[in-house]
Amino acid sequence: MYLVGFDDAYMGTIRQFNTEMSLYDYEKIIESLMEDMSKEDAVEYFEHNIVGAWMGPGTPAFFYGKDDDLPDQPTECLIQKSERA
């Protein structure tokens, strides 16, 4: 599943368990939306109409940046990299 009009923001395909989905760059989508609206309106539009649009398995995912750039990230680690001898 792809987002029409955001080719410049497309980063590739990712996989979660048995579902593949398109990955898009958040900043590039916001920049694209800002061609027609303010940054505040672009972020609001993105959050409500793009992120909030669940389209079933394969709904696109969005890359916001490194985890330390994001507020309120979960601190629980569910999977650890195995130690190799």
C-alpha cells in the first residue's frame, strides 16, 4: 500500500512479523504538505488524515527519526540482541 503524492518521502518496505508495509519519512511528508498549508496545519492534517487512517494490514508506517529525538518513548525492552560467544 502506497501514499499517492508522497514519492519523495518513500523510504522503502519494512516487515513486521508476516506483514510488509511501506515506510515514509515524516519530515518529508510534512515538508510536502507545507507547500499548501502552515506547518501547524500540516502536522495536524498528517496526524489526523494520514497516521490516523488505518487501512488494515499493510497500512504504511512512518519514520520520525532516532528514538532519542522523540518524547515519551517506551523504555521497556521486549527483545534483546543475543550475546554471541
